[in-house]
Amino acid sequence: MKLPSKIRFADENIKKAFYKLEKGDNSEKELFKSINKALDYIEENAFCGIQIPKKLIPKKYFSKYDVKNIWKYDLLKGWRLIYSVFNDDILVISLKLEWFGHKEYERNFKY
């Protein structure tokens, strides 16, 4: 099933950190481009990532962002984009939560 969505940042700090990557060093600019491309795909189809089983979702996401589901989109060089899909009336919103490297992803999701 393909579900178009609108991208929104979970909070202002994440939004600022994302746009800061665009002005960073070459690796940060590369990550910015990778995230941007992922956001295009997610906007086109909110379910293009991999859904994380509820039992593996860190409790901080439930309390901090009040989400019911978490999706993972693999980026370049082991980075992961974590987002949630939820229904806001009729509009489906893909809420970008954060991104981090593979080791931090494994630590957060207890792999």
C-alpha cells in the first residue's frame, strides 16, 4: 500500500540540527542530502521504511513524542532515520524523530 504524507519535524531542535547539516563539513552535507532524499521517498509513501516492532521501541519515544509506531529508513554509511506515521484527521503525517549511526541505533533499540 502506498500512502502519501506530509513531513513534519518532531521539535524545533531536530529541525535546526537537520538544517545545520547542510552547512557542515562534507560528511555532514552528504548526510543532509541522504536524509533529504529519504524524506522525499517518505513523503511519497509513508510506509517505505521498515516498521520497528512495538516491543523494541524505546520508551522515550512514547513519552517524549507520544507516538504509536516507529519506522526506520536506512541511510548511507550505516545512518538511520527514525520516523513515525500517524493520522491527523485525514492528513497522514510522517513525523521525523531523529537520525543516528548504526551503533547508536543498536544501543537505542537493544539489538
